[in-house]
Amino acid sequence: MGVLRHHVAGQEFGSTERTGTIFNPATGAVVGEVAYASAADANAVIAAAKAALPAWAETGLIKRADVFFRMRQLLVERQDELAAIVTREHGKVLADAKGEISRGIENIEFAAGLVHLLKGEFSQQVSRGVDVHSVKQPVGVVACITPFNFPVMVPLWMTASAIACGNTVVLKPSEKDPGAADFLVRLFEDAGLPAGVLNVLHGDKVAVDALLESPDVAAISFVGSTPVARSIYQRGTAAGKRVQALGGAKNHMVVMPDADLDGAADAAVSAAYGAAGERCMAISVLVAVGDTTADALVAKVAERMAKLVIGDGTDPASEMGPLITREHRDRVASYVTGAAAEGATVVVDGTAQEFEGDGFFIGVSLVDNVKPGMRVYEDEIFGPVLSVVRVGTYDEAVALINANSFANGTAIFTRDGGTARRFEVDAEVGMVGVNVPLPVPVGAYSFGGWRNSLFGDSHIYGPESVHFYTRSKVVTTRWPHPSESQIDLGFPSNH
Ligand code: NAD
């Protein structure tokens, strides 16, 4: 079992003085070691990305686009291998791992349209004999810092557009499941991406601090927990960098009395317990409007929970895998065991379920009568725990959502188009679903939350990523005949 090292300019690189352990969460077994970069390692990787920048920025757009067409093909062909890496290091079931690959492919497809995306604007004759056009140029070296929960999709959210726009990239994946990033960079190089355009730097805070401190890093895309996102945004922008930092979430799903309650229960179970709740768009709060709705919904959800199959993600029968680490599993359990003391009702206690072996498994939990102020409500648990908050009216549901410190995604389940449309306007949240519990935008739109779910003003991937990863320049052109030349100290006016 070797140590996974950084991938720089097409080569393995760096010291292995400090390393971290990679576990298979389904068995608890050690499956590898990963190098943790020193500041010197990080600076060498940044230097390699900087060196590759001029040639890549000058590469013709059609040639750049070719890389993405080939990359798409390779990702489709090799998705089973990549999914196996994700399941081994993250624990999610293979079908879910393939799901994130397929969503990541959308970002590659979007980037393949770069010739269109990088078009500027042109206005002829803004003044007599004067034309204006705008161009989009690369920002430079971009650092992409990613979380453990989507080891393929989130790196592709960032790297596809950053590279398409002519930048070079240092990708710092989560140290908990770094294998997918190593696979991706090699695949990109097989697809024709020149060495040095995408580099992978492994490690922890030391690596991230070096990226924040380097004057050669122009922009940072970050996805992870809110405290780290906030700090990266503050430090990065103070250092004059462009930063988009996506944080945590607490996503509410409102169920109106007129909703199809069986459909709503199916959606709630899927969105709350899929990937063991370790999704930033997971539904963690079910907001039932009216006690009749709440009672029926709780019964229907509990009935469905009893049938879920939890096990090793490589077993096709498994619908949900383990949590990422033993410590995280214990932290998630503490919210369930503490909920009754806070005044909530534990309807299904997943901590009571027993599993064979040393995997980091936990059962699914349902907690009713949850209220704002309780830990189980306020914190992002990031595990298979669904809270039910009972409200009397639609207005109370909206007020609850808008008062929450997170605002990543939300959804409403109703048969009433008028209520759905009102919700779309009223919800102060970045992504809204109508009878869709996980409203993750398709790759042609951008993804991002509000409040503590995103620091910065650019959402990630899609059209906003082209804005984030380019600097625009406006060029004003005039070709006067030499005979028209004259001195004029007045401020140029077009009127
Ligand atoms: P995390 O914040 O612990 O780690 C994210 C990245 O930051 C990793 O690469 C990690 O090495 C690095 N990091 C961790 N602590 C750091 C520190 N103190 N200083 C500098 N860098 C540090 O997040 P995680 O546990 O890997 O991922 C789960 C979190 O990510 C959840 O909060 C989830 O909601 C969030 N997330 C958000 C989105 C979104 O789009 N908003 C998407 C996926 C995940």
C-alpha cells in the first residue's frame, strides 16, 4: 500500500513526511495513506501551475474544447472504476457514486461549449468611427478546495469551467477520500490536457494556508463546512483574491396539506437518507403544515424507513452506506440521543440499530416535534437524521425557512400552482424545488445558496462560473484618417 502523492505537471511529487490515513468506511479498514503537503510542497505545485499558464491561456479555443469532448468520453467509459474508488473511500453505494459522476459530466459538457461561452460583445459605431468590444481573459492560477462528500462532482464543478476559461488549477481535494482526484487528473491528461494545467495537491490546513498566502493564486473556489468557508472567504479576499466559498446547509422541505403525501414521503426518505444524509442538498427538516399532515407524514416516513437496506456500498442490495468516519458517526448519534432531552420526540432511533463489523454505520433516525433553538434543529448534522417541525400555516413555514442561518436549498410539496409560485418568490434561499426535493440545478445553470451557505457573490459552475473564472476587458477602437487628427483636452463625449 503506497502513499498517494501530489500530481504535479504530469508527475507524482512531494515529500511524505506527514501523511494521513484513508479508511474504507464500510469496513473500518485502512485502504491507503495520503501525503500531507508542507508549505514548500504547496508552493512548488503553485509554481508548476503558474509555469503552465501562458501556454494554456494561448491555446486555441477549439483545441481546448477537444479536451472536454474526450474527457466526457473517458468518464463514461471508466465510470465503473471511478465509482469503485468513491465507494471504497467515501462509503456511498455504487449507484450513488455513479450518480455523482453523471452530474459531474454535466459540467464537462458545459465546458465543452467554451467557444460559445467565451464570446465577448461588440458594438459598432458607439460614436462616429468608434467601436467597442469586450473580451474575457483567464484570471490566472485558481485554487479549488473540495469537501469529502462529492469527491468527483465537486472537483468537476470547479475544474471544468476554470480550465475551459484558460486558467491553470491547483486542486486540493479532501484528505478523507483523495483517490478520485488523482484518477480525474490522470483522465484529464489522457484526454489531452497538457501537464501542469491541472495539478493535485493533497493535504490539510497547511496546504490550504499556503494557497491562501501565495501571491500567485488569483482565485479560490471552496466548498466545505460553513466555519471554514467563512474563514477562507475572509482571508482570501483580504489578500486580494477572488473567492467563492460554499458552506453548509439545513434544507427544509415544506409539505402542504394538499400534497400527495405518499409522493412527499417517498421524496423525504430519498432526500434525507440518500448518501447517509451527507449531501449539502439533503433534506434535514420536514416542515409539515397542520397536525393532520404531520401525523400522516410521520407515519408514512417511518413505515418507509423500516424497509431501507443499509450496508456496504459495493453490495447492490444496499441503499445506504456508512458515514465517513467513526468520529462523525458518533457526533451524528449524539444529536439523536440528545434530542429527547431538548423536548423533541424520537420516533425512529437509528442509533439503536446494530451492525456487524467495524464499519462506520448508523441507522436512520426520525425526530418529531423539533423546534428552533434545539441543537438538532440549528446545527448541520450531516447524517441520516430527519427532523419534523410542525407549523400551522404556509406563512409560518416560510418564516421558519427565512430565519434559518443556512439557505442552500429548499422545496415545497403541493398540488396548488399558486402556492408553489408564491413559495418560489417568498423563500429566501438560493435553490428552490417544487415537488423536487433535491433541486440541484442542471449544469447549464449555476449552483449556490444564500446567507451562511455561500460567501461571495458568484454561484458555482454554469454561467456564473465563466464570470468568476475570467477577467473582462473592454476595448474601444478608432481608426481615424491621419488628416482627422487634432488636439482636444476635453473629456471624450459621445453625444
Ligand atoms: P470541511 O470544511 O471539513 O473540509 C473542506 C475542505 O477544507 C477540505 O479540503 C479540508 O481539507 C479543508 N479544511 C478543513 N478544515 C480546514 C481548516 N481549518 N482550514 C483550512 N482548510 C480546511 O468540509 P467536509 O467535512 O469535507 O465536507 C462537508 C461539508 O461541506 C458540509 O458542511 C457540507 O454541507 C458542505 N458542502 C457544501 C456544499 C455546497 O455546495 N454548499 C457541497 C458539498 C458539501
